Amino acid sequence: MFRRFHLLRNVLSLGARANPTSSPQPHAIRIQRVKFMRKRFKASSVLVGLGVSYALYEILTRTIVVLADEGELELTEQDRREIEEAEPIFIPFPGFTQTVEPLPYRSTDPEWRAFIKVNRNQALLVSIRENLAEMARRAVANHPVFKTPGGDSTRVAKYWLDIQYPLVPPPTFMRQGLFLGAGNGITWGARVVDPVAVFWTRQALWPEAVSVSLWNFANALMFQNAMTIARFFGYESQTDSLGNMQQALERIQQQLRKQPGKPGLASPAPPSQDRTGEGSTTSSFPPVDKRSSGSTTTPETLGTGAGIDNAIPTVTSAKDTYMIRTAREHTSSPWMSFKQSLNQRWRRPATYPPRGAIRVSGLVEVHTPRSIITVECTAWWDPQTAKYDAKTLFLKMKTIRPKLQTPLR
């Protein structure tokens, strides 16, 4: 009897094995160690790659050489001469600029011989001094403060000008780059450049003065905002008494301006009219066409707006005006810090005189009908051109003295 139950259980389990359920069943996880094998280095593959590269290089170079030879055969002698004499195109690289300090002059240099020749010519030395004094006089005469309507009445009274011969020529700047053309193909070389171009290139690539000024502006603005927040929470820093007094005076003046009706205070002028120098008044309203007393205005003219300026000026809203004024007051102190830092760090472009130039410096006294002006002069005279170098000319008013002095009281 029990055997029958055993056979029935086997039949039931056969159906379950034929149609297994979808429920997950645990499986044993077996971990095996795997060893990764690297691809072995084969010398044959390297040799094949080198051979293919060399073959491609030979094919390309021979093709280019053949094409270049064919183009060169078509050129005439005149074309070849023009190509050889043509100036190559220079592509500079700003990062490869260097300053070349020259060696001192020797006794055999042509510049030093020119110095000796100029020094022995006394008439030329007098002419050099007089020319610089005349340039200073013209600068004073053309100044709008000293210009007279009756004509030029300035004159050179005396001058103290020294002539100096430099021992060392000015430095030169070399910039490296690529040369294209001129029969040599593409070559790497150097060329002398203008010092002013070098200066502005450095200022554009490394704007040190502007960067430091912006940094000071940001620091001042952040410090001001931090102090404003601290005052909002009741913290008051110890500031200068003079600054507090000035702020108090400004507040008092603002309060007095807001109360113009109190006795003892001068009432402000009406805003609708502004006094001119001749006593006439100019209205701030749009201009109206003046008509005779006998003329009448018809409805047609009123409808078309004849005689009245139709252009209505754009008025800034009160909100925009308040925001602009608030932003200006909020950034006034940081902006002053920015301008002060920029003025301290900004440098003028360095100007160097031409090689072999002679330095002339000193003072020139110029007389005008009412004053005596002393001008400080520095210039470089070029013996090759027999003229002063305009780029390095420096003139500055040293002192201004009136010819007739009267007491102040």
C-alpha cells in the first residue's frame, strides 16, 4: 500500500520537473581566478609599420618635388629674381620677445666719430641749443593759457642746455617668428621690433595694472558691503573722527536743503528759469514760435501743432534715477580706490632714442607780456637726420612767475 503512495509522489514530481516555476532558486556561486595575458611584442609588426610609413613618405615627397620642379621650370629669370628679392612675410610670436642689451660704443664706431665731429663744431652746438629753445618757446606760445589775440609776443630770454654724448646705445628688442617666402621656404628667425609695439603687446597679454586695480575695487566693495551688514546688526566699527564729522556735516546740509521754507535760509532759485550773463532768462520749457500781437491762431493750426515743438524729451523715471544715484553712491569709494591704484601702476610706453643720438637737456626761460615761464626740456638730436627725435621730446613747465606782483590785500 505504501508503494502506491510512493509511485503517486513520483508522478507528481515529474510534472513539476517538466514545468519548472519562475521563482528564483538559490545557486552556488563559484569564484575562479582569471589571469590576463598581455599581447606579446612582435618585432615584425613594428618593422611592417615603419616600412609602410617610409613608403608613404617617399611617395608624397617625390610627388611634391616633381610638381615643384615643373612649376620652377615654367618660371622665367625675371620671376625668379623677383621671388629672391621679395621681402619674406614675418609672423611674430609674442612669447618669444627678448631685450638685447648692446655693447658700449668703441672709438672706431661711426656713432662715436659723429660725436667727435659734432663736438668740434661750435657753431653746430649753438644751433642745436637754439633750436631746442625755439621749440620750447613755440610750445608756450601755442598754449591756450598764454596765447594772445594780438599775435605771438613770446621770446626766449635765456637758456641753460647741456649736451651729453651717451656711452651706450639704447637697447633693442628682438622678436622671433616664422619667415615665409623669399626663396627659402619656411624658416625660423628673429627681427628687430619697435619698443612701443612690444610694450602694448605686453600690456594686452598681461594687463597687470588693470587686474590689480579691479582686485582693489572688488576688495573695497566687499569690505563696504560687509561693514554695511555689520551696522545693520548693530556693530559699529571705530572710524576716523574726521570722517564722522564730514558725514555729519553732509547730513546737516541735506536736511537744510530739504527744508527751504525756514527763515534765515536763502530760498533756491526757481527751476523754470536760468539766469544768463546778460541778465536775460532762458526757460526750460520747449521753445514756442514767436508771433506778432495781431496774428491769431486758427483751429487748423492748433490741430496740426504749428509753431510748437512736437519733440517731447524722454524723461527718466524716478525709479531709474533713484537706482542710478544709489549705485553711484554705493560704488564711489571703491571706484576711487580703482582709479588711485590704476594711476599708481599704469606706466607710459617706454620710448628709446635712435642709435647714435645726442642728449640735450636743461631749462629755457620764456618771457610773455605778463609772466616769466621756465620750461624743462629733454630731447635727443640725431646726427644722421640733423633733427630732434619727435618721439622722445619732453617739455614741462617748471615755474610760472608774474612780471608784476601786487600784494593780496
